[in-house]
Amino acid sequence: MAEQIKITTEFIKLDALLKFASLVGSGGEAKMLIQDGQVLVNGEVCTMRGKKIRPGDRVSVSGGGEVEVI
């Protein structure tokens, strides 16, 4: 089951979410994973670092973990 991450804003950018949820250790690591197509948003590969992630979205990193934004 995915870990739930609560945000208090309308959205959070994908790279910031990966850091906030501790799925990556740094912004550079987030950038590389996203560019390499290793990040899924709602089951689809996403290569846009600035993609707006809103409550209800699920984000997973291959070999890493999965979070659901609430």
C-alpha cells in the first residue's frame, strides 16, 4: 500500500514531492530519475520535473516506493 503524503497547497511539483516524501535524497537525484523515465504518475511514465501533482495522484519510483498525495 502506498504511503500517504498530505499537502496543504493546491499542488506540488513532481521533483519537490519526491524530496518531500523522502523518495530521493536530493534534487539532482530527482531530476535524474525523472529524466530517465523511472517515475510514474498515476501509472504512466512522467518526464516533466515541474508536473503539478494534486491530491488523489499516485507517484512511484521504480525500485523505490509509492506515495499517494492527499
